[in-house]
Amino acid sequence: MLSQSYSVTTRGKSALSSFIANKRLLLPLLICLAILFEPLRELTIGTLADAFFQVSVFVAGTLAIYYFLVDRLPQLELSYLKAKSPALEISMAAVLGALPGCGGAIIVVTQFTKGQASFASVVAVLTATMGDAAFLLLAKKPIEGLTIITLGIGVGIISGLVVNLLHKPGFCQPDAQNKNMIECKAPSSAIRFSEPVWRWVLVPCLVIALLIAFNTDLGILTQPIELAGAALALFALTIWALSSKGQSYREVTAEDDEQDPPSKLAKVIHDTHFVTAWVVASFMLYELSVALFGLDLAAWFSQYAVFAPLIAIAIGMLPGCGPQIVVTSLYIQGVLPFSALAANAVANDGDALFPAMALAPGAAVMATLYSAIPALFVGYGLYYFAHL
């Protein structure tokens, strides 16, 4: 009896320590403190509502349509492995990388670690991918989103073909014993709890978001809708925080692992919450920098625009989609120029860099460095010649 009691107490302490160590919880905690602090309350509620109705709802809708199409068009998930020439292999890798999210890029990295794909295809896919930031850009600025995707495919193919001339297909290939991918896991209880909420609110919120997007006067409903949006954004942040241990850099900056059994709704919720968290963090940092410190980031980047692509490339070299969502958010807010967004899109490797770092660290480092080179050409080419 004492042994059982000790075991329960130990498990309780372990769960509490894991909860406290969850770095994801810092974001909803800081947001709650900002709401309680009266001088920041109005700004915080407005920022949360904007993030939810201007971003989260459209991202969820885009994700739902995307996964619906993937289910109906299974050829979108076909690997390039049956390609019969390096050019076709590299081209298919670039197309897979350009698909919104990190799924296509992870497929290519996985096949590379198994010896079934070339190093050139890894460079092509990591150069072409924009990760989850593509969903955000497509939801808010679809023309720019499609432009970046097309640009990524072209630059990815060219980069892959050049690298194919420089290196053998098996360059930096990992040893046979290091070829296990991260296993899928069951959806967390937090995600299961949030599923019925999203089923009820997605369509009504999408209608409200469209009305807001078309500058419709909501009259006396304006304030209740703003409060509802802020509450739902905070709900999304909290579920995101509780869906992972949030202890490592990867667990904070990357989307959660694939689910088993696969659930499209759970995947949509996971990705939407992840994008929401980083967008809220980005929006809050921007608003606070202006309100508290008088720092006008848009004016600063306008004055020192020559450094914007370089800063975006440096952020792009960080693994994970979180930092890249910050860059895309700043572009949507009018802070960063298009040249910086394009440079970041080419340089960033998204979540696919994590399995590459774990299974083939040499290839991960080399591919990241190679993707930074075309990013410099793209970023500063657009800056100097297209004035974007």
C-alpha cells in the first residue's frame, strides 16, 4: 500500500516538474499577464483578436482544403523515387519541397537517409521548402504565396542540378545503422479536447473573418466579436502549449509529430495552433515595440533595407518553422520587404532540418549552407534589380 502511494506521489511530482519545464507555457502565461495589466489589456486583446480572425481562421480553412485535396489526389504524395534521371529526381524533390508545410521535405530527407535519394535532391527540397509559413502567406496574400512557391521550385531545381555536378549522389549519406525516423504518436488529450470546439467555431468564425476582411461594419457586435476572437486565440495558445512537453528547442519551434492513427482534423488543429502561437508572439513583439519603446520596425527596415535580406537569411538558417513564421508575419504587417521574404523562403529548411540533423548531420549542415547561397542571389537580386 505504501509502495503504491509512493509510486503515485512520484508520478505526480514528475508530471508537475514536466509541466513547469514546458517552455511553451511561457507564451500563454505572458499573454494572460498582459491582459491583467490594465495599460496593455486593450492592446493585447486587439492583437489576439487580429491574430485569430486575420490569420488562424484562414490558415485552418486553407489547411482543411489542402488535406482534403491530398486525400482526393494521392499522386500529390508520390515520391520521386521512380524517376529515372537525376534531373527528374531533383525536379520532383523541389516540387515536394514547395508543397505547403514540411511533409514533402521530410519525405525526401527520409529517403535520403535510407540511401534511396541523392544529396542533390536534399539540397533541392530544402531550398524549395517554405514550411508552415507558406500556409500563413497563402491565407493572407495568396498571389505572393504562389509567387514564392513558384520561385522556390525554380531555385530548388537549379540549386539541385548544380550540386549534382559537384557531389556524388551518396555524398554525406548516413551509416546503415542510423536510419530510423521519428515514430508517430497518438494525438494528445489537449488536442482531442479542442476538436469539438473547432468543429463548432470554424465555419462561423470563417464567415466573421471574411466580413472583417471586406471591412464590413459589424456595429454593436464589434466588441463581443473581438473578445470572442481573443478568447479563442488564447485557447489555441493554451492547447498548443499543452500538446507537447515543450522542453527542447525542437519541441518549441517545430510542429508536433505525425499522428497515429492519422487524423486530418487533428493535423489541421496542430498546425493551426502552431502557426497561431508564433503569429501571436510576432504580433505582440511588434505592437509592444511600438507602444512601449517607440521602436518603429517598419521605419527601421525602410531606412536600413539593405540589411533586411541578410537578416532574413540568418533567421532562415535556424531549424524549425517558428522563426520563419515570424519573418512572414513581419512581411504581412508591412515591416519587411518582399526581397527579405523571398530570401528567407529560399534559405529556410523548415522542420525537415530536424530529422536531417538527427540522422545525417553532415548533410544537414552542407545542405543548409548550400541553400544560403541562392538565397543571397534571390534576396539581393530582388532588392537591387526589382526594387522589392
